[in-house]
Amino acid sequence: MFSFKKIAYAMIGAVGFASVASAEEVTFTVHHFLPPKANVHTKMIKGWADRVHKQSGGRLSFQIFPAMSMGGKPPEIYSQVRDGVVDIGWAVLGFTPGVFPRSEVFELPLVHMGSAKATTIALNASMDKIKDDFKKVHVLFLHAHDGNVLHSATKNVNSFDAAAGLKLRTPSRTGAWVIEAMGAEPVGMPIPALPEAMAKGVVDGALTTYEIAPALKLNELDKFVTELPNGGRLGTAVFMFAMNKDRYNELPDDLKKIIDANSGINVAPEIGQMWEDFEIPGKTALEKSGVGITVLSEEEGAKFDKANEQVVERWIKEVSKKGIDGEGLVKAARAAIAKASN
């Protein structure tokens, strides 16, 4: 539902267009769904915005609105950017199933190998193969997080069989397939809804990162966390930081160059490393709270890998029905991640 605040934001946008024409200061609204204390807000988005503001000599400014404070629900951020309700948004691709079928390959377990940096570099280096997913927005950059571990408020998942029957929050449809492959029940919900769902027993736990634990106070809700051996993860999520196409196209060339210099592969190594670094305080917060962290044995990890091979095959079959070369994308994504890992 629109409010007077939204009308005010629209007026800001109109002023922005006029400002572009005269090469004066342009103010962009930036919308995301996590709380203002989250790393996304305080470090990634604010850091990016401050740098672009400085490099533009103050001509490019950004008003950042966390926690869906411009209205709507997390899955709507993509359409808000596309339709110009907001100028820039940070969104999880998995929140809008079917809209980004090619990019989904980078979410898959056994494709993403547990490194946010490698997958983030590979994503941005692979835009020629996945660009058809983003025709309606201007992508600033794509990124992954370090990958999903299994958070549990009820049971120590210290083996493959121990996961059976759990109700687990999934970040995406591929995450749901991972959960189904381990004999558990996927429950779809945006990450901000997870703490209440865990506290009320709606779910037993979730597939998500170490990174998010402090922001959502999962260290107060978790009893156990399970990760695969050798840094392996149960897939990842792919995120998009994108701008409304009209807003980008209206910029004069010199300001576009500043945006471009802070986009795509130019920032991918930094953004990917940032997400790897975010994991450390998250894991530390869990350990300090006494949460038991289980690293599975090689034998049990192999059982998860076998189940996840079925997830990859399922994805290939699903996208092939849409005329997409799923097998080719898996091969290309793995090659890009391997190259970025060297």
C-alpha cells in the first residue's frame, strides 16, 4: 500500500531525473530487506555508496532504506527496481523463482564449492551466459554468500540420516531440493521471518550462512549447526544489486563511467572477499553462545554429496524443458568457479 512517504520518494526520483539533465547532484533511493545492523547495510551497500559518492565529487548520492522501509515484501524488491518504485535494490534471486533461470546454476551444491569470492567472481565474469535473466534491470553486480550450513534449534544433524523429517527454511527452490534430497521438509520464507519461525517451532532450523547469525540473533535460537567437511556447503544464494534501467540510462556519460567502474567484475573480488570475511564473526558469535558446531565426517559428507548430485541433475532437467542448456551451464559455471579459485 502506498503512503505519503512513497509519494515523497517518487518526488525524489523526479528531482533526480531533472538533476541528471543539468549534471547536478543525483540522489538515488536504495532498498533492501535486512535490518540496519546487518553487514549488507553497514559494510557492503553503505561502503559502495560512500565510495561512488566520493568518486563523483558528491554528484551521486544515495539514501539507503533497510528492512523494507519503503514498503512491500522482500520478494518484491526486484519488481520495485524494474518498475522504478525504487532506484536501486539488493535482492535474492531465489525469492522470485523462474525469473532468473540461468543464474540459478550458481546456487547449486557441487557447483558452488564453498567460496563466496570464487562464485562471486565467476558470476560477474559469466554475464555473457546469463545476461538474458537481467534484461529488465541494470545490474551493478551479482554476488554469492559463502554458502549454506544447517542451523538447528532441535536436533544435532551429525549424520545424513539425522536430517530426515526436519522442517527447514529454504532460501530458494534449489535449496528446497537440497532439503528434500536429505529427507527433510522445506519451508519457504524470507530470511527476516526465520527467527520468529524458529522461536515458535514452525521450523526446526534453516539452510543459511554463519554470517547472518548475529543480525538475526540465531546464536540465541540455534542449538546446533552442521557443515560439510573441507569447507563444503549445501549450495548458496545468489544476490543482485541492481539499478532501474531508466535511472541508469538518464545519467550523463561521466557519471555512468563512475557507476561502471564500481560494477561487475571490477568489484567482484572485493565483494566476494567481503562475504567470506563476514562468516568469521558470525561463526564466532555462535561458538560464544555455546552452539554446537558439527563438521561432518568424510563418510557422511559423501552421502550428502550423493544426494546433491541428484539436485544438480534435477536442475538440468528442469531448465532444459525451458530450452536452456542446463548441462552446458553447469559445465561453464564449474569452469568459471575453478578459474576464479586459482
